[in-house]
Amino acid sequence: MSLMILLSNKIKNVEKKSMHMDRVRMIFPSLMLVLVISMVVVGCSNDATDQDLDPSGSATLSGTPIQFVPQEIIFPKDGAKMVLIPGEEFKMGDHFNDGLKDEVPIHTVYVDAFYMDAYEVTNQQYQKFIDATGYQPPKQLEDPKFNSPNQPVIGVDWFDAVGYAKWAGKRLPTEAEWEKAARGSFIGKRYPWGNYITHNDANYNGSNGRDQWVWKPASVGSFPPNRYGLYDMAGNVSEWCWDWYDSNYYSLSAKKNPKGPIQGAYRIVRGGSWNSNKYYLRVATRNFNSPESYYQYCGFRCVCDATTIF
């Protein structure tokens, strides 16, 4: 009799343990889900403090590594779409011996992450600047050949470009930033998309294929972007950069975030334009103009540091 009672108690204990394990199995997935969600929430926090806040209202990231940075932003002042260019090293210069002596030596440069306008600044955006500041408009805004709202603004000198950038809360790219962005993560290619070019790739001298714009800039974004999502980095309009020009600068350049010579007579212009032959659309090509000069083939785009969150 006592043996039967003992066996009965053992069976009950086994059943209780089995029921307990079933409850654990049911609860465990829920606990894991809570844990994963907690990790995501913690990982997405940038831990900005009052000390990290800019007086303008923008929050700047501290010196800790950036884990979550948006790949695209809409800049508040001018409404421009901007794309993230990662901070890293790249080989700057002419990899094919196609160009002039000022395009060599090839040298390794590191640039911090930054955002760049996906498109060249348009007439419509520049008009917002004019309306807000009373700035003198370029005469091309009165020419039907050049004044479509989505065409890039032209007829602006370096000071005009800097003025717009400051109004928008941005700046012009350095020459190193521009070339890094134009290369689109390719290593040592001739153009933003590879080593060859046709009129299906860009708006330059002549017309064929997708390029049906003769002696004028196309609406921005009319051709495929590069790997970073930047449009018209070759052709359409040449683009002002921040740097002074020096034909020997590549032999003297800083290895990290170079900003060009401290003085000079000319400012860097990059990218080639609608009236350039394809030689000048190479990503390594260095052009320059007097900062007071303005042309029907020259415009610009802006950048901002990636350490600013809007």
C-alpha cells in the first residue's frame, strides 16, 4: 500500500515539473522579444545632452562612434535632399595618366563623413535665397534657355555660391570631399560610374541617347546617379569648390581633411559641364576659375558635416 502511495507522489511531482517546463517554454520567447526590443531602443539612442545642443537648435553628436546616421536627409532651410558620404580613405588623383601634372601624384586622403546635396542647386532653390535676402540674381534667370525651375543655377561666381551656402546653413565642398563623393565608392575609375562614358550617362558637348540638351544644362537628376546617390557629378554644370588652386598641391596635401592652400588666385571648379568634352568629365580633372568670374556652365552644390542631426 505504501509503495502505491510513493509511486503516486512521484508521478504527481513529474507532472508538476512538466507543467513548469511548459510555462518556461511559453514565457522564454516573450522574454527574448523584450530583450531584443530593449537592445534596439538602447542602440538607437544618441545620448544627446544639453551640452550637445547647438544654440541654433541643432543637436551635435558627441565624440562617441556614430551607430545610426540617416543615409538621406532633407535640409530644412532650402529643402535640398542630401545623401551621406561615409568617412574613409580613398586614392585621390589621376589613375590613368590621362590628365595634366596637377592631377598627380596619386595620394591617400581621409575625409570625415559628410552630407552632400544629391542635386546641383537649382534655379528654384536659388530664387528662395534671393527672395529671403534681396541678393542680386544672375542675369541667366531672365533667359528662357536657362531659367527652368529645375535646371541648375548658373552665372554665379564663387562668392555667390558661398553666400547661398551660408544662408542655407551649409558650405561648399572641399576639393577632396568633392572627388571622394564623385567616385561613388569606386576605386581608381575614370568616371563616377566606371571607365567609359556615353551620352546616356551625362550631359556634355553634343547630344545622343538620353542626352537631348544642346548647349544648355539639363534639369537636375536627368541621368542615373552614382553609387552614393549623387546626380550629375560629371557634366551638366561645373561646380565650385572651397579650395584655392595650386598646381603642386597634391605633393603637399594634408592626409586628413585637406582644405587646399591657404591662399591663391583661383578657386577650384570640378565636374565638367554641358559644353565640355568627355575629357573634362573625368573625376580626377582639376579646373579653376577666378572667384569673381561667372559663366553659363558653372554652378555648385553644398555639403554639411555629418555630425549635425536635424
